[in-house]
Amino acid sequence: MPPHPSSSAQKARELLAGRLREIRKDAGISGRELAVRCGWSESKSSRIENARTPPSDSDITAWCQACAAEAQIPDLIAANRQSADAYVQWKRLQRSGLRRLQESVADLYQQTKMFRVYVSDVIPGFLQTPGYATALLSSIAGFRGTPDDVSDAVAARMRRNQVLNNAARRFSFVLEESVLRYRLCSAETMAAQLGHLLGVMDLQNVAVGIVPFSEQRTVWPMPTFTIFDDTRVHADTLDAASALTQPSQVELYARAFDRLTQGAARGAAARALIAGALATLD
């Protein structure tokens, strides 16, 4: 099988193959012995170890059982699935415009019961007003040279965000104070956005924390990420959207979120930070 067109995905596949090879070596068995225990050809073991053939979930299970490494099965299966679809190139997602990108996660939003969102750059998509979303998505479309479907994309985002009004869903947001002050739109639009943020804080299923500039930190500011229940993390970079599903990865981001939460102002203190940002717009 030829290398995956995404170099990141190919690298993930190679890392998985390396982990399987180390498991076999740690068990002290040869590729031939592994094949015998798994009931397949020695060449199949070689193809998997050299990242020429991606293993199936059942292949990983058999491999780990043959090496008495059953505890590693969940992480390895998650890594296997991640190597196929975790690194999704933004350009490919956006080639038909931004509306499709908004709609691509609609099902995930409906399935998730608990959302944990950390942002260090912009107001979270869940909490954006149409005006703020229009300014932000227009900037993204202009930067990436994607088709101009900003109006449709904003409408799709607003429809997607209706999940916020579902009392059966829980939302926990942690924002850096800088998010309140970055000027990505007009002063009038930003004032409306900050006012909307104050209103959202009254929802019973929403918790908003803001990490002040003055807070002595126990963990550094980091790129934006979202945790969906305890099963999936979306961590965005400039060129890719990484969907992380390995239990160890999800646990790492959950631990980071807990640390960031500890330094966040809430209630009246958080409202005072928003009021201070509003005052700078005058």
C-alpha cells in the first residue's frame, strides 16, 4: 500500500508500527513466532511492523494477546483509527467553503453530553454572536483563499450552536483574558459579543472561567482545544485539525483542562474582567 497522502497520518502509522514492534521485542519472540501465535503469515507481521499494511483492530488485539500485552490494546486501537483520520488537512475540509466545515461536526455535537473547551485566541464558536462569527470566518476565508460562503457558514454555526440551549448538555469553558481583548471585529461588534458572553453565563448548564493576566500560573497558555465527553479531543493548528482519541491523550488534555480551570476567575470576578474589556472599547 502506498504511503498515506498526509505526511502526518503516515508518521502516526509509523509510530503505531514501532510500538507494535517494541511490544513483540519486549515479549522476547520473533516475527515468525508472533505469526504462528496469531495464525497468519510471517510476511503479514513484517508488513505491519514496517508500516506497509495498516493493522485492523482485530490484528492489534491478536498481536497484543500473543505478546501478553493486553493492557495496551485500547490505546493502540485508538491510535490505529487516529492514524487514518486524526490529521485532517484544513485545506481539504475547506475547499468547498466554510459551511461544510461547520456541518462536519454537527453529529458529534449532538452525541456529546459534556463539553470542555479551552481557548487562548478567539471567543469559542459555541459562544459567538453572528457578527463576531462573520468577522472571524471572513478573516479565515480571506487568509486561506476559500470560496466565499461566509453567510452560509455563519448560519450553519448558529444552527450547530443551538445545542447550547439543551439542558441535558453540560458546558465548561476556560478563556484566557486575552480572548476578551483581541480585536478581530469592530468595537461595536465586540461590545455585542462581550455582552452576549455575560448573558450566556446565566445559563444553568454553562460554566465560564477566565484566566486573568495577573494569575500566577501552574500551567502555561496553550493552543485551543475541545474535549468531547471523555472520548475525543479536537486540537487545532494552522494547517490541520487533530482529532485525538487515544485514552492516554484524552486523559492528558483533561488533566491540562483541570489545571487551567484552577487558575480561572468565575462569577463576579469573571464578570469584572469582561466589564474591564468592555470599558476599553469606549
